[in-house]
Amino acid sequence: MSQNDDNNAYWSANMRLIKISLIIWALVSFGFGIILRPMLAGIKIGGTDLGFWFAQQGSILCFLALIFFYAWRMNTLDREHGVDEE
């Protein structure tokens, strides 16, 4: 595999990971917290409805999980392609 092919594979995997992360972010923040909130109103969690919970706390927890997942996956991807920091 040439250096150019390896670079393209690395950036392709990187962009795929970014796109998936952005889709999850949009689904959780806009989808569950705003657009689908009326449909989630009947489900109770923590004394309030699920749509409100996603808008106030669930999206923040999801964002934190996405940050840690992205960092872990990028470290793995860097090691696989030989561009890690160590």
C-alpha cells in the first residue's frame, strides 16, 4: 500500500467518524430535545418527561460520551496508520 493510499484511508476513516458523531449530535440535540419532544412527553424519567430531560441533561451527557468516544477512536485510528504521538 502506498503512502498516498494510506493517507486517503486514514482521512476517509477520520471523516466517516466525524460524520457519524455529527449525526448523533444532531439527533440528540435537535431531534430528541426539540423536534421529537412532543412524542417523548409521555415517557417519564427523573420526574420529568424524556424530551425535556434530553434538552436539559441528556444531550450534555451524550456530548460528553461523544467526546470520549471520538478521542479513544482517533487514538486507535492514529496507531493503526502510524501517525500516533508516541
